[in-house]
Amino acid sequence: MDSALLLTLLLPVAVVSHVVNLPSKVLFKVGDRRELTCSILSCPETVKFVWTPLEDRPIFATVKPQDKESMLVFDSVMKNHENTILCKATCGKETKQAKTTIKVYSFPTNPVISGHDRLKLGEEATLTCEVSSIHPSEFLEVEWLYGDKVVYSDEGEPDRDAFSFSYTFTPSSEDDGKAITCRVSLNVDGIPSEEMTRETSVHMNVLSAPHNVKVSGVTAVPLGSSLNLTCEAEGKPKPAFTWTALKPDGQSVEMGKHQVLFVQDVSLTDAGTYQCDVSNDLGSQMASVSVVVQAPPMETLIVASPQTTLKEGDSVSIFCKSTGVPVTHVVLSRRVNGVDAELKSSKGAETSHTIPSVKLADSGTFVCEAFNEYGSQRTTLNLTVEAHLLEVALQPDTEDVLEKGSNLVLSCQASGCPQPEFSWKNLANNPILRQIKTDGFQSQLIFDLVELEDEGTYLCEVTCGSIMKSKQTNLKVFSPPRNTTVDIFPSTDVQEGQNITICCRSVSFPPPAVVLSKLDSEKNVYSLDGVFLLINLTPNDTGLYQINVTNDLGYETETFTINVIEKRVNPPLGWNDFLSLAICLGVASALLGVVVYVWRARKKGSYDLTKCNPSTV
Ligand SMILES: *[C@@H]1O[C@H](CO)[C@@H](O)[C@H](O)[C@H]1NC(C)=O
Ligand SMILES: *[C@@H]1O[C@H](CO)[C@@H](O)[C@H](O)[C@H]1NC(C)=O
Ligand SMILES: *[C@@H]1O[C@H](CO)[C@@H](O)[C@H](O)[C@H]1NC(C)=O
Ligand SMILES: *[C@@H]1O[C@H](CO)[C@@H](O)[C@H](O)[C@H]1NC(C)=O
Ligand SMILES: *[C@@H]1O[C@H](CO)[C@@H](O)[C@H](O)[C@H]1NC(C)=O
Ligand SMILES: CC(=O)N[C@H]1CO[C@H](CO)[C@@H](O)[C@@H]1O
């Protein structure tokens, strides 16, 4: 210690000719073995070296002294070797010194990137670039490069050993497979350029659930040809494919697990929806197409609703429809004399025609024809329209006899017809002035207080579509004989020996008895038919005669005079002797052509003495 102090005091005297060799600054890399040499080469004797740290820390190195130099040996450079060191060299009496600044750097490894290999499409992601054992850390600079473009940069801070730089972005599908680089530089002077910058590049792996799924291929397939569909999808990892056929009946059939679906010799049943399901770890998606099998119309139907056999007046709808194969249009026609006359047509697959009230003439054949570009198909339907089984009943039937002033209802019933139409007629073509009440299946002709004028034959006529049926009844009204007329042929004035025919007409019900009497005698004669034949008349027959027409309700009389002119040659016979009903009837029938009524009519029915119309007298 004393000698050293002494040496120092002498130093200014001996400096002149010697030079201390020591680099003024050095840069060491952490971990290296380095040496630092201080020397005075010009000294002829042994030089004494002293190393002194100028910073507040020891030197942490071993000194290797030799004759003309001293070596500081740093076995493994560390950060705490940074220092400013003074080297004092004493050559004889002369002491010289020099100082050196030691700087240390550490940048041993390339940066490490993480987070790049499971990026998810569209989801924000952070890539991390890590570097460690950095010194001096304040000189650190980092850059993220996408391709060769800088997308992010940052700097280090003092006194930190490790750094983690992150880069946040949202990956797109274009990013997949692209390189991203983390470039780190330690900008310290003196670092060899190849050590100053370190970088790491990685390829990004962008994962995605299946997307952009689509099916390509021809979906309209001619019958018998093949179906070839390809399912395309993006997605990572590479997705798996599953084909499923959804049949129109709701059934679903798995068709394979390849990207391509191939079906040979397609039939109609191959038509339907084909679905491609695409999936990977991240999710699944599907796409579907509708496959049409091109064939001429095959399932063309014509149907009548409610049925094909109808009654007149029914409503019917005829449906024309084609299924199974797409059709361009359908035509519904009516076949008339072998020619189809169009009723309805439609650009779709079905049409219909409604007849609200069928007629017999609507019976016949209807044709449904379906067309498409591959052909046509027709089907026919026979529609049968039947008449109603109309029945008519009239109460009272055939005949009714009433008293004047009584009430009568003629009731006409129709059955077997949904909507009968009634009409009443009087056979004598007289207008019917009585009230008619029609309600559904019944019509009534109502006589309040029957009059003589109501007599006649009434007809109830019922119409049902094309069918008409009627029933009639004869109406009689009890009455005292009336409107009695007497016709005398050839005349009331005759020659003796001639014959006279007396015809009596009367309106009466019940039928009357007709009595002819000569007023000045007691003789009466009855007639059943009102015809009397007087033969071989004598002048004694001249006189006043009376006709008395009688029934239960009364009588009516007519009187007339017969005048017989005497003929002197042949004595005549008295009329009483010859008058007989039997003869009268015989003669009346044979000679006069009179229609004869008999008493049986008395019980029932009319007794209208017909007009006496002799052709020869
Ligand atoms: C199916 O279609 C694809 C694409 O059009 C084609 O390459 C392939 O040969 C077809 N397959 C068959 C069996 O026809
Ligand atoms: C329809 O009627 C026609 C003519 O009467 C006949 O030839 C044809 O066989 C009938 N068709 C059906 C389906 O009954
Ligand atoms: C009866 O005679 C009258 C008058 O001559 C006539 O108006 C009427 O129609 C006749 N009656 C019958 C039932 O012939
Ligand atoms: C009158 O009637 C009788 C009996 O039918 C007949 O024999 C006679 O010839 C008739 N007399 C005359 C003039 O027609
Ligand atoms: C006509 O005949 C009826 C029944 O016999 C009798 O009551 C009536 O008095 C007769 N009339 C005349 C005018 O003789
Ligand atoms: C033919 C005949 O009977 N003549 C009679 C007509 O009447 C007179 C008088 O009453 C009789 O004397 C006739 O004999």
C-alpha cells in the first residue's frame, strides 16, 4: 500500500515515453469467454498493473499478469460485468493509466410465436411473440410483419429480461397459410449485424366451420339417365360430407358419405330433395337441391266429386290433376261426338270444372290431358246423370164428391225429387181461381166453400228436371138438377102414326130420375137416360106433357105440348100401348146414336146427360 502510494506520487516524472494499450470501450456478449488486456509494450522492465473499477461494483474477473501486460479474464460474461475499469501500469518509476468501458449485451434466441395455429375464422385472435434474456432491454425494437408489410411495432423498456409482444387481429380465410413474422432487433452499436436482428416466421392456420356450402350438378334428370351431384364447401379442417335423400313421402334415406353423389338409371322415385350435410370439429352446415326426374306425364287423374253417378240437379266438380312428374299444363275437356271440347285449362298441374246443377245432357265422357315437354297423358271419366225417380200422389185421388159449401183441400205430394215444381190445371182449361199453397214437396189446392163452378177434373203436374208426372182427380158437387133442356124430334107437331123422340138433358148430381107425364092423364113413364120414344101417335096423344127431373136434392120440370094431326085412313094405336122403356132404349141406341147412361152412376160420379144428337129421324 505504501509503495503504491509512493509510485503514484512519482508518476508525473516518468510518463513521457510509454503508452498504455487498452481499448477505450468493449462490447461483450453474455455467456462468452472474454479477455481484456492492458499493456505497455515499450517498457524494458517488468510492468506492474493495477485494475480498478470506477463504477460502484467489483470487476468480477480474474487477473492474469504477465511481463508487459495484464489480462482480465471474464470466463462467462454476465450483465454485472458492465463497468468502467481503470488500468494503471507502472514501468519503473513511471506510472501510466487508461480506462475502458465494458458494455454487455444479451440476445441469445430467436423470438417464439404462439397462437397462430388454431385461429378461428372471423374471431378476434391474439398472436404472441416472446423474447427473453434480453440486454440492454431498452434498445429492443419489435415488428410484426404480414408478408413483408409491417403491421405492428413496439419497443422494449429498461431493466426487463423478457418481453411478450402481442398482435391482435381478426383472421379471414385469406390469412390461412400466410406467413407472419416477428422481427426483434437489439439496437446496440457494435453487435454483429447478424446478431442484431432475430426473427421467426410462422404460417397461420385459420380454422373454420363449413361454409359456402353448395351443391352443383344437373338437377333435372331425364328418366333413365344418371344423377351426378357434387357438394362443395369451405372449411378447415376439411369437412366430412353426408348425402341424404328426402323423398316426397317424408322418408329420408342416407345416400353416402362422399363429396359426389351418383345415381345411375334414375326412376321417378329418385325425384325429391337431396341434402348435403357438411361438418367438421367447428360446426356443420347443409345445402339441398330439388331433383326433378324428367318424364312425360305419368299420374294423370280425373275424378268427379262427390261421385260419377248423379241425379239431375246435383252439383258435381270434376278435377283434373297430374302428379309424379312436372307438367306444363292440363286441359279438361268434354267429349262431344268423338271430339274433345275444352272446358278448362291451367298452366299448372291441376284444374277443375264445377257444374252446379247437372242435366241429363251432362252425361258423357270427360277427358283430362296433361302435357309437358316430354309428352302427354290423358285419362277419361264417364259421368252418368240419372233422372229422379219422381212419384206423385194426389189426395183425394181419382174422384171426390162434395156438398156445395163444404171445404176441400186437394193435396199433391211429390217424392224422389229434391226440388219439385208444381203446377195445377183444370182439364176444362178454366183458370183456377182458388188458393194454391206450395211448400217443398207438397202443393195444396184449397177450396173454401165449394161452389158448383168448382166441378171439374183437376190435374197436379210435377216437374223434376226432365221428368214430369201428374195425377188427376175429378171433383163433383152435389146439386139439384138444373139447366134442364128438352129436345123433341122431329117436332112437336106430327101426323097421326108418326113417332116422336124426346131427349132430356140436365145437369145433376146425383144422377136424376126422369119422369115423363101427360098432364091430363094419370100415366107416368120413367126413363133412365132421359130419352123417350113415342110411337104411332094418335090425335088422343095431343096435349100438355111434363118432364120432371128429380134427384135427392131436388127437381126441375119442363113442360111442352105435342100436337098430333088426325089421319083418317088408318086407325092409330094409342102411345100408351107402345111406349116401353126397353124399346125406347133400343131405338135410341140403334137409330139415334144416343150414349146411354145407367143408374149405377148414381152411386158415384157424374151424371151429365149427353147431348142428344140424332143423325136420322
Ligand atoms: C359427375 O360430374 C362431375 C362434374 O361435372 C364429373 O367430373 C364426373 O365425371 C361426373 N361423374 C360421372 C360418373 O359421370
Ligand atoms: C265410357 O263410356 C264409353 C262410351 O259409352 C265407353 O266406351 C267407355 O268404355 C267408358 N269408359 C269407362 C271408363 O267406363
Ligand atoms: C146453366 O145455364 C146457365 C145459363 O144458361 C149457364 O150460364 C150455365 O153455365 C149452365 N150450367 C151448366 C153446368 O151447364
Ligand atoms: C115408329 O116406330 C115403330 C117401332 O120401332 C116402327 O115400326 C114404325 O115404322 C115407326 N113409324 C114411323 C112412321 O117411322
Ligand atoms: C116431381 O117429382 C117429385 C118426386 O117424385 C115430386 O115430389 C114433385 O112434386 C114433382 N113435381 C111436379 C111439378 O109434379
Ligand atoms: C083410338 C082411341 O083410343 N080413340 C079414343 C079417343 O078418345 C075418345 C074419347 O075419349 C074415345 O072415344 C076413342 O075411342
